[in-house]
Amino acid sequence: MPDWYCSREELKAAFDLPTDVRDTAIDIAIAEGSRAVDALLGRRDGAFIPRTQTRYYRWDPPTVAPTWRLWLDEWLISLTGLTGESGAVTIPVGDVFLEPVNEGPPYTWLEVDQSSSDASARFSAGNTRQRAIAVTGSWGFQADTVAAGTVQNTTEISESGTSLKLSDGDLVEVGHPLLIEDEQLFVSEKTGLGQGTVTATVERGVNGTTAVTHATNTPIYRYRVPDDVRQLALAEALASNVLFLRGYQESVQPPLNASGRRGTALQTLRDKVRKNPRYQFREVG
């Protein structure tokens, strides 16, 4: 659940869902719609929401000439740690280039600065090539956030607390991934309406982060995904069999597709996202 690309309220408002559609069905549809976007792009589940993680890579020594480049299998937003020789050697983060420098983040490969004088600034396999390189950082397409008010619990929200009081209920909805200091939270329910203080039930320490205590008036931010990804997730959710609605599956006069035939509005959205060059891995020769 911590990796929805749209909120429950967005789906209800955007498509004026019948009142007999239960929240449980809506939530399942949103989860299915979000994963459909990931599958379309060949990305991991939740790739548009940052995840703190250590990922491991095999290292095969080059046979022709030395190389200091490591190709990644996932979008990387920022780097916090890098080791070689199965953890025996630490490669200073300051000696590593994140690439492509002119377009990232996200980044899709790493290069050790060949001008570095640090002897450990190199990739190496050690006794085994398997899982020889460990890369720690924030993984995902982007880490864009918008302000979402402040913590309004009486004194604080403890590291075990699951009720978060918000200063402005209009800024946070069910399904939003939040960031408070270095912790990510996921809003699973919301009580209260309007701009006044409301309470949201939250999952703590999601996406590889750790739950800690946050004082009252601490700023809250919510992550945002690209608009076309959010729109497609909404459309896929509406077309989900869980909701038994037609929605984007048909339209009165859909546009022509690449084959010169009229496709559905949903397919048009899929093609738009799938062909977006921003979501393709950037590589060099």
C-alpha cells in the first residue's frame, strides 16, 4: 500500500463514483492501477515513490581494459554508500559520479572518478564476483514533494504512534505517501473534513525508512508523482474489474492510434506514458 500513485479522494472526485462503491474496492483498484503503470514501464512496484535500500550487484572484472562504470538495474535518486569486495572496501561517495549528470536524477549508472587519489576508489570483486558491489541510496524516479502542513499532535507523534493530526486536512488524502524529517509514512485512513485539524491513520517507517518521534509543528511533505503517471493510475483504477465500471475502457470518439485505428482513451494514455522518453533508461555507448 505505501506506493499508490493517486489517492482515494482523487478517484472519487475525478470520476464521480457511485455511492455504493465501497472504499475497500476503491483502494484495491488504486493499488492495481498503480502496479499496472509499473508493469507497463517494466519498473519495480512503486518505482515512482522513493525507497531507501541497499542493492547488490555482481562485478565481473573487465577482460580488455579497466572500467570504472557500474550499470544499475533501477533508477537512483541519491547515493549514500558504496562498497566493493563484498563489503570489505568502502568507496567514498565523493569519488563517485552519478550519471547521466546532465539529465539526472534519476541516474542509471555510476562511475568512479578516475582522477581520485583514494586507493579504494575502484570497483572490485574480491574473493567472489557475486554480490560484490553494494549500493545504498534513495531509489526511484524522483523525490519531488509539496508542503502538506505540520504535525499537530498535542506534544509529538511517538515512534509507535499511528494517529497523525494534521494542521490542514485538505492537503493530505488517503493514499498519500508522506515525508516527515527522514521518515516516510503512508496515509491509510482519514477522519474529519475541511481545512481544520484532522486525524489520519498512518503506516510508519515505510519504504525502507525508520519510524522516529516527531515534535508538534514539524513540517509535513507529501511525495508527488509525474502528472501523466498519476492520470494513468487513475484511469487504470477506474478500468479495474474490482469496480465493475466501464470508464476509460471506452469513449465516444477516441483518437486514432499509431496504426490509424481508433483505440480506447485508456490505451491512448498507456501509449503516452510508455513512449515518454523521461521514463526510459539513459545509456551511453
